[in-house]
Amino acid sequence: LLAGSVRPVVLLRRRDDARPRHGAAPAEAVAPGSPDLGFMLPYTPVHHLLLGLGAPDGEGPRLLVMTSGNLSGEPIVTDDDEALTGLAGLADAWLLHDRPIHVPCDDSVVRVCDGEQLTLRRSRGYAPLPVTLPVEVAPALAVGGDLKNAFCLGEGRQAWLSAHIGDMDDLATQLALASAERQLESITGVRPGRLAADLHPAYRSTRWAHGHAAGRPVVPVQHHHAHVAAAMAENGLDGTQPVIGVAFDGTGYGLDGAVWGGEFLMADYAGFSRFAHLAYVPLPGGDAAVRRPYRMALAHLRAAGLAADPRLPCTRACPPGELPVLSRQLTRELNCVPTSSMGRLFDAVSSLAGICHHAGYEAQAAIELEAATLREPALPEDGRYAFRSGSRRPGEPLAADPAPLLAAVVEDVLGGTPAAVVAARFHHAVARLVRTICAAARSETGVETVALTGGVFANVVLSSACARGLREDGFTVLRHRRIPPNDGGLALGQLVVAGRVTDPSARSGVTDRPAAVPGTPRRERQ
């Protein structure tokens, strides 16, 4: 991956025993808390000049620490004048060029899971190369989601997934989407007759689709159904047989108006049913709980009937004045949307274990929880870390309650168990839950194919454990390789679902009018 023609950013495991060689080593401040560092070999002539490669004296830096030329969440800056003003507070010096940039394109980002490529951001070098579809689709445009936005054009057996656009909560990103969509239409020749968008009516991507429909139908597709459909399409399934879709992420608008994210779906391209999900807990303050994982930990403790012991790291991390306010908020269910999010459970356990209480970037708490797990790779499972699921009632999804697991975490943390051990036991428990629920789904339906999808499965420890266990149980396991499991691959699933809808006014497993949005803040990180 490093030396190939694409030259993506490749996430490589950070070595604890690394020693500086020839005076070159990344500083402690580079990606603190991350188990991986992103490496990239030079792929343009200017990179070679910066590193002094090929120079007679051979002198030049052996290592450069780089970041993208944009403010966090905004599209990459491609105009010199815009860079000199908009990025003035970030840069000390400028290397400009006399050739203007026609099409912006971020670097692709990949990592390796079980010896195979796992794409986290599909951009330069991969986009807009076509993706072969296992089914025919009508000419359509899928606009993706609000985070890690990438859109998708498709017609017949071909789909063109755009390069990474960014997060849709500012005007610059929406303008970048419009410009990139026009450019991709011009080079593919696809003239979409319908649009597909996320079911959430307040998503900016969904509003963008309605604003640019020009009389064309806009087909809403449920978030996790789109994730599962993307995994099916990437793996060449024609949709004649359903799969068990395990869709774990941070947020997705559910059919009942709740925030979904820990879902087990029986799905094909035509629709889905919810077989099981993580039990609902309140999401106190929406985005505030995402930025402050200790709030999610305290919400989970309360839902599990456990006391917020002052000795727990999450309780200590909560400012004294905030704790009684949060308690009243949870008691009165004020601005507390119910969520089944697996991503938020990862946040909660990360804070409970004392690993991360404030998220300075997307998924920081979960990333650092995975990093802690890597310090205990061979730890045996602990049966105390378990979910309670009970039996499934006819017509109702199974709810997996993490209360017993959280009780075990609290017991271990108060007993002085190292955070790495807690993290490893938690990962084992989630993988065991996946095996248990999938076995129950197979027993009831006979389906033996499982698709693992959603941003949580960017976690290679969890992905590997789930796939290994499911294969031991005789399942066929579908995972993402070339298409991101996170929202960067969402548009591909939307395209296939919407493209197979005979009546453009039909819906993806929903009623004609979506449920009212229950006051949740729009931007919740996956």
C-alpha cells in the first residue's frame, strides 16, 4: 500500500520500543493517544524536492510531519489567496505554485485488518474510479450523509463514488459538494433522474438534495439500511437473499425517531426489519455528550441502575456544578433523545475506565479505547462482561442491555484493574454479543451471511474478533475493503437501495412521512 501507485496515507502501528534513527522520529505530540501513525511516501515531484530526494548531496529531512490544508471539518483549500487569508493562523510559511488546482482531492486513508486493506477515506487515487455494481440501477444521485460526506452517481452496473467532501455543517462544504457533483456528472455523463438521501429530515445533505431536486423525486433511505446495502454491493451480492446486517456506528435517524447505532438488521436492497438493537439509553444534550464522553458514561450508569460513585474516573471528570444539572436532566429526560448507539457505548466505557473524558476530535474516546486494548492482546475473556438480551417477542426487536457489563466494568475500575484490561474485556464482550445475536437470527430465519458495517468497524480489534468468531460459527462474513465502513461509504448503499425502487415515491422501509425529529442536535460524530 505504501509503495503502490496510489500512495495513500497508511495507518501503521506505533512501536513502543521505537528509537530515533538518524535523528528522525515523530514527536510525542503527533497523534497522541492513537495506536497508529499515518505514513505516506512522496507521490509528487514537489514532495521529492522537499525531502531532497535525488539531490547530489542527498541532504534533506528524512521525515516530514504534515496535515491537510484546511480548517477542521471544512473542505481542503485550493486557492492561494484563500489559503493566505483563511489559514493564516495555522501556517508560518507558504509554498505556493504557479499551476492552479482544478479539482480538489484529499489524500486517501487506509489501514490493514487481518492482512487486507481497510479503506477509511476513499479519495485521491481511488476516486472517481468506477465501482462495479452487482445489480442494475436507474440513473441516480445519492448524496450521502452529513459527516465524512461523499456522494455517488450511478447508472446501469456502474457507480462513481466521489472523493471525500467533508462535514456538511458549513456553507463551504455544501458549495464544494455542488461543484464536485457538477464535475462528476460532466466526466461520467450520468444525468440522474432521481436522488437518494438520508432519512433524517434535518440533515444538511438531505436538505441539499431537496433543494437541488428540480422536480426529481428524492428517495429517503434509512441510515443503517444504507450501510448494510453498501457492504452487500461491495461484496457483489445481488440482493436476492437477505443478510444479517450488523451496523454499529455513532448515530443514525431511526424509524421511531430515536438515535440508532447498535443495530442488527435482516436486510436486502428492497428493505429491512430490525431483529435486535442495543438497549436505549438517554443521550443527554446530544452533541454535548459526544464531545464529553463522561456524560455518556454517567447516562449509561443511570440507565443500568448503578450509582455514580465519586471514585469513578467519569464522575471525577464531571465538573462539580455540572453533575447535579446532568442528574436533573436525566431524571426529567430534558433534551435526552433515546439512543441505541454502539459508538456512544464505546465512549462511555472509555470514560469509565479513565481513558478519555473529553473528545477533541471525532471518535477519540473509541480510538483510545482500542489503543488500550492493544496492550492486552492475549487476555482471556471474562464472563462477567456480558449483555442481557432475554427472549425476542414476535414482531418486536430484541434489546441487548449492557447493564451487567457496566456493573463488571465498575467493579473492576473500583478494584484497581488496569484500563487496558477493562478495554480488552469490553471488546471481547461486544464480539461475543455479535456472535450470540447472529446465532439467534440464523436460528429464526436460516440466514447465514453476516455483513459487518458502520464506523465502529473501523476498529480492527473488534472487526477481527467478530469475523473470527462468526466464521468459527459457520457464517459467511462480509466486510468492507475498498469502500469505507463509515459514512464515507453511505452513498453507495443509498444508490443501490434507491436505484432498485420501482416507484420513485416508495420508501426504504418507512411510512410516507418520517417521524418528527425529537429535538436532537444535528451534528453528532460517528
